[in-house]
Amino acid sequence: MIHKKLIFAVVASTVLLGSSCGGKNDSQAEKKAAEKHAEKEARGEKHEDEKKGEQKHAEEKERVKLSPEALKNAGIKTAPAKAEAIADTLAVTATIAHNQDRLFHVTPRISGRVVDVRVSVGDQVKAGTVLAMLDSTELGQTKAEYLKTQTLLELAKANYEREKSLFDQKIAAKKDALAAEAEYRRTEAEARMLHEKLRLYGLSDQAITNLNHAPSHYFLTAPGAGVVIEKEISQGEVVEPAKKVFTISDLSTVWVLLNIHEKDLAKLKPGANVRVKTESYAGEVFAGKVAYIGNVVDPQSRTVPIRVVVANPQARLKPGMFATAEVVTGTSSTQSIMIPSSAIQKIEGKPTVFVEEKDGSFAKRELELGREFGNSVEVKAGLKEGEQVVVTGAFTLKSELLKEGLEGHGH
């Protein structure tokens, strides 16, 4: 009996001891796990579910959800991102220049004193616009001689006709008729010479025909339409025929001058499309065509001059500007994602678009852009073909996104 009690006591003690040790071990394991979790948090490590939660929150911050009414008022329109074969181009530096075919240098055809200047630099003029008026003694004398000769011509003609009539009636001698005819022909030739001289001074045939007095005023007129870019004339000075007094340029078209390396000549053809960009008008493209390819290679640079004609109806391109010209040389065999330039917004300095999601929300998407083609731009990364991109109303979404960001930051 005593032996059985002893065995039972030993077993009970062992059980109690084991239970005590197991509880202690469990407590230590929990403590270690808690310490490990604290260390991870200190190092910035997150549990998987925490990471997913934060990622979802971040994605929500990059989305905009509008009510049906707000969506309608914003006029949101989308278009699919398209993969297109784009043109291969050759990009070179260029310079804007005057269209030399529409550049007019105005010089007087006769010497005279300036009595009136009617235009200044920057004025728009039409062909025939009076630029200045001169008082020319030489012109006045020529006009007077012409009027005098016209009078003598009328008298000589009348005398010749009378003598010829008398000769035909055998009343006058032949020599008198011949003398009258000679005088008439001489006066007629002198009148033609003075008429031509007045034409060389710039008077029209009609103005000469209607001439009935001899003013010494000489009018300098614009030979073509354009803007006055140079004025080298002052009231009171005497100007000579060799002096250039005005320069007029028609800036409705300009030349873009560039040089192409001879190794690239085979890619170029007259009439090839060219896209011109300037720093003054960032993001804007001016369209032109190759009008001339030089016939001689520069021996030093091994380049050939190229002339491009670009329409400039608002005269925004100024001669002397530097530019970049992209000459279209063909169509690429590879395709690129293209979207309208109007879809792109700048957010935190990065080009961004909004993509419509299945749930009707609009996700912000940062892009890596490539070349510009008129009103479209190439997307190198950040967008897939077929995704619906907001092309109208993107600024409203941008404003809404930034507003939500500020509100969230305030909380």
C-alpha cells in the first residue's frame, strides 16, 4: 500500500512538472514571436495583409470616381489607344529664314528730297501702298518736257496732214510735204522716248496718258504685300536711286533651312513632309514640305542644303529663329501606341493620362512619351492597345484627383 502511494506521488509530480515546463515554453515562444513582429515593424516590414491593404488604398488614391451628373457636366469622352505604323524621320537642326521669293527691297528710281514718310517698321502693307513721297526736280523736268512734246506732236501732226492734203491736190510742193512728215516723225519719236522715260521712273501708262500738269512729286510704292521689316529713310534727306530705303517681307510663308549629311540623301525626295518645332512654341508642330535639295555637297561638312517651305499665316515663325526639323523619310514596319495630345495632363511634372476602368472609375496612368506627330503623340510605356483613354475632360479629372489628394492630406 505504501509502495503504491509512492508510485502515484512520483507520477503526479512528473505530470505537474511537465505541465509547468510546457506552459513556460509556450509563454517564451509567444514572447519571441511578439519581439520578432516588433523588430519587423521597426525595420518597416509589413504583414502580407497589411501590404495588400496599403496597396489597395494607394490604388484608390490614383483613381477618380465621378457621379453620373458630374460625369455628364464634365463632358468626358474616351477613345481607344491605337497601335499604328508611324513614319520614320530624320531630325536635324534648322533655321527659320525669309521666303526670298517674297522679300522686296524698295529703292527709288530717281533722286529726290524726302517730303513725306507714310509707313514705319512693323506696318502691314499691300501691293501699291504709298510708302513715301519725294520731291524730284528731275521728274518735274521730264514731265514738263513730255507735256511740251505732246503739244508739239499735235501741231506737227496737223501740219503734216495739211501739207499732205495740199500735195495730193497738187497745190503744195512735194518737198514741203516731206519736211512736214519728217518733223512729225521726229516729234513723235521724242514723245515716245519721254513716255518710256516716265515709265522707267515708275509711272503707269494710264498715269502718263492722263498727265496734264508737271508736279515734281514721286511716290515710292510697295511692290508686294507684306510687313515693313527695314526702314532707312528720313524726312528731309536726299536719296539716290542706288539707296535701299525699305525692305518688305511677306511672312505668310517662311523658309526653313537645314543641312543633310550626304549619307542620308537617298532617303530624301522633293515634296517630302517635314515637321518643324521651335523652343518658342513648345509642343506645337508646323507642317512643311521639302521644296529644294541642293546640287552641291559642302566639301568641309559633307552636307547638302535643304529648303523647306512652311505656311506661316499668323507670322508666328520669325526669321532667325532656331528650330528642329523632322523630315519624313518613310513608314516604319513596327507599330507604336498613339494617343491624341489633348489627352495628356502634367501631374507632378510627369505626363499623365486617365484610363477608364470597368467599374466606371478613371485611373491615373503615368506615361513615357516618344515622338510627336501633329496632334498625336507616341507612347513608349504606360499604356496598352485598346485601353480607353480620356481625350476630352481630362483636366476635370486632374483637378478632382488633386482635390481629393489635398483633402486626404488634411485628414
